[in-house]
Amino acid sequence: MPMQNKNQVELTAEQMETSAHKQKPKKEKSRLSLHTLLAMAFIIFIVITSGLLLLEVVFLEKFYYYFKIQETQSLATQLLNAYGSESFEETMRSVSFRNQICISVIDSRNYVLYQSDVMGNRCLLHGWHNYLFDIRQEIKESENGMICVDVFDEQINMKTLVLGSVIGDVSNPDGYMMFNTALEPVGTTVHLLKRLLLMIALLLFCVGFIIALIVSKRLSVPIVQITESAKRMAHGHYDTEFKGGGYKEVDELAQTLTYAEHEISKVDTMQRDLIANVSHDLRTPLTMLKAYAEMIRDLSGDNPVKRNAHLQVIIEETDRLTMLVNDILDLSKLENGSQKLEPSAFDVTAWMTEICSRYKGVSEQMGYHLSFTPDEPREVTCDAGKMERVVCNLINNAINYTGDDKQVFVRQVNTPTGVRIEVRDTGAGIEEDKIKKIFDKYYRSENHKREVVGTGLGLSIVKAILKLHNFGFGVRSKLGEGSVFWFEIK
């Protein structure tokens, strides 16, 4: 009988593993390695940094002139605002001394009212009478009553900055305020800076290149090692060690891959065990079917009594085979989500009473005693068909593992959040380290004294149905005192 969905994947797992050994991940030739990318990133950063330094040197002279003009204009505005105050002359001399600016204030009749000279012969304002007329005309013609010009002084062979501003109204000024400061030559300084910064840029490039190689190697080598380890793990070597690289992200990646390796190893082991168990459980009834069919053909074909007995064995083995295949298919559908819930409301007490009454025949024929202790009637909502299978599987499991007294106890306990169903046996119990495995596929406890009837998938189906409902479940067990399997309908 063909298997569907997840079982197809499980049955072809060995074939997929074999093909995985043959297939190798293709390398994309167009992609650069992390080592190369990091080295290039560092080098580009150094080149950009060096370029910006050189660019600053190229425009240093223009920057100097621009900021010198801005600074002089700001000082002029400050003194114009302070003009007329008692502390003006003191403020003017302080500004002149601190900024090496020659300052003169004249009235509308060209008389000098205030003067501060820190430049000596380099101050053009000493000869203000030679330039006064032209400066006054330019100030009157300006939009804001202020002019700023650079003048080349042949006597000192240097450019100087002359700034003039009107005091009062432009059309009828009360006087003029003149500023003169030297524009120091920066050509030699710029040349020296260029040479110095060029040396710094070359040094940065060399040091950056070395650092780029070291850092990129330190970052990339652990990732390359983890990649190689992952390839070995992909080929089925689940003992591969993932080593970190001495920094947080790679260490976390190595730990995550190590955890994934352990989980994949467990899944692979469970898959192999599943295939082995399924193969064994299928082979046994198929062998019986073939053997008894041959006996009917060769020996009992003409003997009605023997033939009927042999046919009965064939029917029983066929039922067993059908039950196994159905359990596998049902579990696969539950785990892959293809089965949907069909919830309905019903009285859980009457529902449990009806299920337990079906085991009356088992009690009479095999000597088992199943007792059900109900609580007050309560209505619940869930998929009654699937939950009935949960109860039956738990009862069947209790019958298989109960003690020599053959007692099985089923109890309903109403809780504030729902209804709790407990199924208890009086068997040998389950070891603490094996309780976590009890709901795994094909896991069977060794603590039983009679032949266990079933496919080994009953508790796995219970787990899948309860998880589908999002119901809590668990097991309590103590060696020598039996086990209690429980679930709670919300």
C-alpha cells in the first residue's frame, strides 16, 4: 500500500542521503570571498581618507581667506553694536590686540576719533587719507553699508584685508569704522603640509593594507572553517566539531551549528529506527501471510478445518498489517497538518462512560478490570473522534503495561480551566531518564511482563492529536507503582 506525504520522505531518506554524497555545492565564481571584500573595504577607506586630507590641502588657501573674511566681518559687527558705549574704546583695543587687527574710527569730517594700531608700518590705515575718498564712495554704494576688499601692499609685499563700515545711516553717516589685517602668506605652509600629508597618506595606506589583511583573515578564516565543517556534516559526519573564531558572532554561529548537528543526528537516528521498525513490522505479517498461503496450497487445501484455521491466521495478520499502515498514515497526516479539526460540543462524562463500556468484552475474555471514576457532568468542545482515539490509545497502553492484577483506572477530574482525564496502570513504571522518550515513535518500555499488542505508534498519535488541539498532556511514573498518563481538555 503506497505511503503519502511525510512517509514518502522518510522512505526515500536513504536514497536522498546517498545522492547528497554525490552532489557538491556549486561555487559561484562571480562572488568574492569575505577575505577579499574586507581587505578591499579597508583599502577603499584608507584611500578616501587620504584623498580628503589632500583635498583639504589643495583648498587650504581659499579656506583661509574665506574664514578670515568671515571672522573680520563678525568682529566689525560686534564693535558696531558696542559703538557709543562707555567701554567701546577698551573693547576695541582688546579686539585689535587679540586678533592682530588695525582699527580706526573717523567721523563724517574725516577726523580720527579712535585708533588702535598693532600692525605698525603694515597698517594701511596709517595712510587712510590716500584711500579715504575711494573707500567712502564704495561704502555709500554698497547695499548694507559695508565693504571688504583685499589690497596688495607693495611695501611689505603682502596682501592685506581692508574692511570698512558706515556708522549710522548709509545716506547720512555719522562716521566710518575701518579695519585692516594682514593676510599671511600660506603658500609655503601649504607646500609643507602637502608633503607631510602625502607621507601620512602613504603611511596610512601601508598600515591600513597590513591591518586589512590581518583583520580580514581573522574574520574570514573561522567562517571558512565552519563552512568546511558544515560540508562534512552534510555528508553524514555528525561528530564534526564546529570551532568559533574568538569573537562573539562566530562563536554563536559555531554553537548554533553544533546544536543543529546534534538535533539532525537525533532525527537521522530516529528516521533509521523508524525505517527499521516499519520494515520489521511489515516483514513479520507478510512472512506469515506467505507461509500460511503456501500451507493452504500444499497441505490444508482439502481439509476444511485446517484451511479455516490457516485462513483465520491470514485474516488476523492482514488486520495487523492494515492497522500498522493506517497508524503510519494517520500519524503522518497529523504531523504534517493535513488533518483538520472538526470540533463539536458534548458531555465529557457521558462520552467517557461510553468509551470505557466498550472494554467490557476485554475484561470478560482476558481478565482485565477497567474502572472509570467520573466527575460532575461538564460540556467540552473539541474533535470528539480524534480525542476518542487518544483515550483508547491510552487505555490500550495501560492494558499492555499494567501489573499482574490487571487493573486499569480511568478518572475524570474537573478543573477551573477544563477537564483532566487520567489513565493509570499498576505496572512496573518508567525510569526517569526514559519518560521523555515515551511519546517517541516506536519507543516501547522494557518494563512489561506480557506480549505487547500494537504498532508502537499509539502514544505518538496521542501526542500529535493533543498538540493539534493545543491541549496539555504528560505522564507521571514511579518504579514499582505504575504510571499515570493524563491530558487536559481546555
